[in-house]
Amino acid sequence: MKAIDSCSSLEEIRAHIDRIDRQIVALLAERGGYVKQAAHFKKTADEVKAPQRVEQVIGKVRELSWELGANPAVTEQIYRALISAFVDAEQAEHAAINDRANNS
């Protein structure tokens, strides 16, 4: 984990949080690009849901939380919401791929 700077004001703290949020959103965009690609490799909507993979990811990020000094419960809650949103996006992409294939 990166050392946390000691801040002398709320404004300084908010500036760090804004910087981190920018990095997080950039990583979400990158992750979303890979999720979109994954939809091309899955044959059914059930494959998109992949509950076993979800639990594998949750276990992995909880472990990472311990290693990096994050709160595992918070990390799990965030990742469950993140994965749910990405599954919804991947299902929409998967449906669009199937629609295009069926209309060709």
C-alpha cells in the first residue's frame, strides 16, 4: 500500500480523494472494456452471470484487502456492486451481439 500523506487541511484531503477517484474511474473504464470483450466469448446469458467466477473474484479481493490494509468487508461490498453492474452491462452487450448475429 502506498504511504498516506499527512494532510493539514480538509481541502488537501479532498484533493487526494479527487486524484484517487480519477484513477479509479480510469481503471473502471479499462475493466469495462475487457468485460465488453468477454461477452463475445460467452455462448449463453447464464455464462455471463458466472456465479462461480463472481465468488472467485470476491475471495481474491478480500485476500488483497488484507494484504494491502483495506477493509475486507468494505471491499467485498463494493466489488459485489461493481460486479453486478458489469454483469448487467455484459448481458446487454451479449444480447446485442446475439441480435446482430440473428439479424444477419
